[in-house]
Amino acid sequence: MNLAVRWAVAAVACLLLYSPGAALAQPLFSPSQDPVAGSRVFGAKGCGKCHSINGVGGKIGPDLGRIPRPRSFYDLAAAMWNHLPEMAERMRKFGIARPYLDPRETGDLIAFLYTLNYFDPPGNVQAGSRLFTEKKCVACHQVGGAGGVVGPNLDGLAQFGSPILIAAAMWNHGPAMAEAMRVRKIERPTFKDSELLDLIAYLRSTAPPRPAPAEGPLYVLPGRSEEGRRLFLDKRCILCHSVGGVGGQVGPDLAERGLNWSLTQFAAAMWNKAPAMMEAMRAREIAVPQLQAEEMADLVAYLYSVRYFAEPGDPARGRQVVGEKGCLGCHSVSGAGGKVASDLARLKGLDAPGTVIAALWNHSFIMEHRAERRKVSWPKLRPEEMADLVAFLQAQGRPR
């Protein structure tokens, strides 16, 4: 794994190890859901022999840094399960020992995979240069000594190249910029996230090199999710937006699956939707909050984190999954079903999602051979079915 990827993963882990609060069905990352530890599991278990991360690593399996979003814990767990026979066959072919995963390793590994494309790839400098002119940024702002003088010089932003810093600056100066554009009859531009990436790349390329400030760089990524949850309340975002159904109904629910944005998608959406948001705040006499770069990073971390477990599973539906997927050909539930394998109603110790997924992964060593002998097809699971199955298996070990 290259240095940039290692740094990115370390940043995620150091700053995203907090629970987003009671509004969520389950906490984000517990001590057994550590992305940095997961990066070590990825290396130690030999995953890099077949899989790459953003182009670095094996080419046998897909690049795991380029798995399309959204991907919750259960999206990833289901993908691991569904592809297991193919992975096992490739490991046999290439003489790679199949790894055993304990519950902590499993939780860490999935947390690592979840965070991989939180960071965006670099943009295109040439495209960003064109956008700076086409979007009329040049009419008010200077970059590298060229441009207007109505707004501030953007060389300071270029030093850090962070979409979070850009998002905070655009939000805080949005009303003043809108008024300046109105006076000069400049249409307010909107940005696709790819365009914002290109614009940031251009800003970075034109600024003269500067020493890092004494207090440290402002490349504050990705933020602290627990602090972001507090800010979501303190800045009164919750009056218009809900998270997981808790909060206002004026704007969209920010925990919706389709809103699992990357950093730059979030920054672009903040800019594009700012006029409507500010109008809604004026109508409700809510002061437009100012946001420091660190605060913006924390808010983004919180909103990103709430999709980790997605919708919680349902034990009753999980019981149906056990029947529909043919598990009862080998297993029983309270004595009803097959006698080849264990009674699922008597399982103990499956007290966390990572523990269940570890058990399924390790159990597959045996199950794969039995399925081949019995000529039974491998049962595929949708993410929601995986969530329900996990909920069912967890429920078996709880006091009744």
C-alpha cells in the first residue's frame, strides 16, 4: 500500500472512532471497528495478493478502492459472502492459504473497506483552469496573480487543496458572493463534484509554494463524527434536516442511502443548495451559522458515518432468510431442520455484527465442501438479507 493510501486510512481511523449518538440504530466504529487496524489485517491476511487499493496491489480480484458507493457494513459483508466460492477457487489456484478471521479482525477489515473512497481522486488541472474562467470565478478572484480583486485572493485556499476548507469558505462567504454577483449581473454558478475536484486541482497548481503554518496544516480530514453530531444540533441543522428520521422535515434526511457523499460531493452540494437553505433559514428566523474548516470536517464525518450500518436488520425476517436460503438443510432452529450442523437457536457469543460475519466467513470453510458434495448452489445474500440474518443470529444468544 502506498504512502498516500496509508496516510488517508490513518486519518480516517484517528478521527472517526466515535459513536454518532442515540439517533442511530448502532454505533459507528467501536474499538473492534478500527479502519487503521483493518488496513493491517488487509496486508497480514494476504488480501493484497489478489486485490489492489486504488491501483496498488494484486490484479486478480477487483480494486477495492474503486467499489462504487453506497456500501454499508452489510453491503460489504454480503459482497464478501457472495464472492467467497470464487475467491476460494482463486486462492486454491494460486496456492494462497485461506485466511481465518477473528471477530475483531473482521470488524476492522470491513471498517477499512468502508472508508476507502471517503477521499476523492485528484482533479484535472487543465479542466479546472477552464472552469475558473467559465464559471466566472475570475471576475472577482485572483489566483496566481491573475483575476479580479472584488473577492479575496484564493492562493490561501490553494495551499491546502482540501474540499472541506473550500466548502467552509464557500458557505461562509456565500451571501456576500451572491450579492456581488447580483450587482455585476453574474449568474451564480453551480458545480458538479467532478468540477469542484478539477477547480481545487487548478488552485493547488497555481499558488506559489509556502511553508506550513506554525500551528500545523488545515488539511482537516475527515473529522470527528461525535463532534459533528454535536455541531449538527448546536448549529441548528436539525431544525430543517433529519438524520435517520430524527429532526426536521424541511430538507432531506441526511442519512438517506443516496446521500452517502464523498468529501467533494458534499462540498458541491453545500454550495449548490446554499440559496435554498439560506432562504429557508430566513423564513424561520434562523441565523446562518458560520463554520470553521474543522467544524465542516466534523459535520461531514458525522453525516458520512451514519450510513455505516445502514438500516438495522430484523430478526423475524432473518429467520425467514434461514429457511429461504436452504440453511435448514444442514442446520436446525430449536430442533427443527437438518442435523448435519449446529442448532442456530443455541448459538452463543454472537454479540456484534463483526462477530457474526467472522463466524460466517470461517464457517464457510466447511460449508463450501458440504455444498459441493450435496450439489447445493451457494446461497447469495442481498445486503438487507445479510442485515436480517445477522440480527437473527445475534438474537439467539440473548437472554429470553
